[in-house]
Amino acid sequence: MTNCIFCKVVANQIPSYTVYEDAQTRGFLDIFPTTDGAVMVIHKRHEEKINGYTKKEIAVLFATVQKVAAGVEKAFATAILTIGINHGEPAGVHHLHVHVIPRFVGDGGGIIQSLPNRKPKETLETVKEKIKGVL
């Protein structure tokens, strides 16, 4: 995609601080990090959401996430990472990317479930049936 900043990174049209690259994926430092060592991992083929990739492409992407996560843990001497995707988020870059963020005891961060600030409105049984009904 011509207007995608991550596609421009893949095409080497703009610089990046690449920590890992292979034929299908790339991991590079977040230029607006929340902490040292925050890496974004992408599949080089542009898609906005996880649903756009094949199972094989997702496997390749997450094999790179696994490799980068191990490197970040070792480089920053931490066993705590937050790994996440903003799927369909209207803000930010619309090229699916996986954040690998090193965490440290006392860093003020929280578990990923603490991110939304909206209390559930439906019972767990209702939610289960809604999801099962469309799968």
C-alpha cells in the first residue's frame, strides 16, 4: 500500500531501527516507545487486520514474534513482556503489527486486560453464545 508507513519501511523508503528481518517479516523499534526495547513485528505483506492473512502467514509472523520476544527478554534481562495487537484500532498505523514491549517490576504498567475502560454489560453465558453462534 503506497500510503502505509510500514510498507515504506519494508521498501526501505524510510529508515527504521530494524532488529530482525527475513523474507516475510520484519521487527523494528517503535519510534514512539513506552520503554526501551519496544519492538513492532510485521508481516511484509500489507493487511490491516489479522483476518486478512492466511494461517501460514500468521504462523510465520508469530514465529518472528517468538524470536524477537526471546531477544528482547535477553537484551533487557527481563522475563516480563506485554505482547499485543491493536486490531481495527482507528488511530495509529493500519498495517497489522505486533507490539513486543519489555516490562519490569515496578514500571507502572498493567496487564493487558487493564487496557479497556468499559465494564461488561452482558453475562458470560450470553457473550459465549454470541461468539459461538458466528464461528
